Amino acid sequence: MSFTVLIPARLASTRLPDKPLADLGGAPMVVRVAQRAARSSASEVVVAADDGRIGRACAEHGVRCVLTRADHASGSDRLAEACERLGLDGDAIVVNVQGDEPLIDPALIDRCAALLDAHADCSMATAAHPIETLTDYVDPNVVKVVLDAQGRALYFSRAPIPWRRDGSSAGRPTLPDPPALRHVGLYAYRAAFLRRFPHLQPAPQERLEALEQLRALWHGHRIAVVVSNSEPGLGVDTPDDLQRVRALFARTPP
């Protein structure tokens, strides 16, 4: 099996301006993500950037980068353009590693790509892990996913799903058994589907939940899900996250 890792990188960020260029142990974060992804079995790792400054930072560290339009509405739109620029075959598998995941597990990248390769009936694959705390279960920033008997996604939600009808106490939720699953924002696509995805009509549920993957389900596409026993590495969404990851890089140089 051969696959390509694409890393969308957008310079503008409301919570953390210039996030892809934030220094982590002497290299920009987007470079650290690419270096981490290169430890997977990917045949190639490419950054899809919206600004020449990201491209120059990648070039300085030997990371391939393609420059895409700056006005894309989402990371998947940016990756669709990158697929075109790279001339990827429609059957090629593309793994989307977020540009703010410098601690992503390379083995999980491999598992996600392999799962899609093994399921010809699926257009996408993604990952999840069991939720262990009630805080995470009820947190709307923690996206949950429910699977069918074949391990494919039935629905994604910010709400606590599945809901244990007879397990609440005084109106308060309790953790379900078996555990609810937290969605991990790692995606594998077939390149032909990724090119079509930005042109699909957004789903009503997608607008409500602000979850783009619901568009694929709404249009009848299947999503295979890898269930990992462990949580992914810490991502960087806020200045506090950045400081925590910097501390990890300082303690354990890459």
C-alpha cells in the first residue's frame, strides 16, 4: 500500500496568529508535524500552505510544500487543490494530518491509511478512542462518534452520544458502557472523493454541529473508523497548548 500525507497549513488564526510558524525546539510547528508524519509509512509528505512564508520555512528544513489559494473555506478544500497540483490518481490514498498536531502518532497514520485501503466500500477513514472522563463526554468541544457493527461511522456529534437513558442521576449524565468514542481529527481519503467533496452540498446537520464530516455521511458515503486504545498527542489550538507542547519539546528534544 502506498499513500501520501497532506498537511493543510493556514497562517491566519484567530486564537493563535501565525500558528504554523510557531517555534518548537528550533523549527516551525508545521515542519515538526511533517517530520512526525515522515515517521509513518507514507510515500511522501507534503504541506499545503496558503502563504509563501510557510513555503519558505518548509524549504529551509527540506519539507515539500505546495502553495494553494488563500481563500479556501476549509482544510479539505485546500487539500483538494493540493491533490490537483500534485496530479494524484483518483484511487490514491491521501491522509490529512492537521498542521497543529506535532505529536501525532505515526502508527495511527498508518492504521488509518491501511483501513481505508482494506475497505473499498468506504470513501474515508478516520480515528477515535474511548472517552474515560465525564468531563470529556459532556464537553461540546470533544466530538463523539457512534459506529455500526462493521466499525463504520453512523454519526458524529458534539453532544454526549450515545446517551444512557437509564443511567442518569437527578438529570445528570453518566458515562455509557461500552465507552463513548472521541473522534480524532485524522482523515484518510481516496483522492477522487477528496476532489469532489468541496462541491457537495453542505448537510443541514453539518451546519448545526459545525462538523464537516457529516456532509460525507449525509450524501451516503461511508467512513471507516480506527479505534485506538490511547489518546492522540496534544494538539495546539491555544497559546496555553503551545506552551505545553514547547515544554515537552524542551524536555525531550526531537
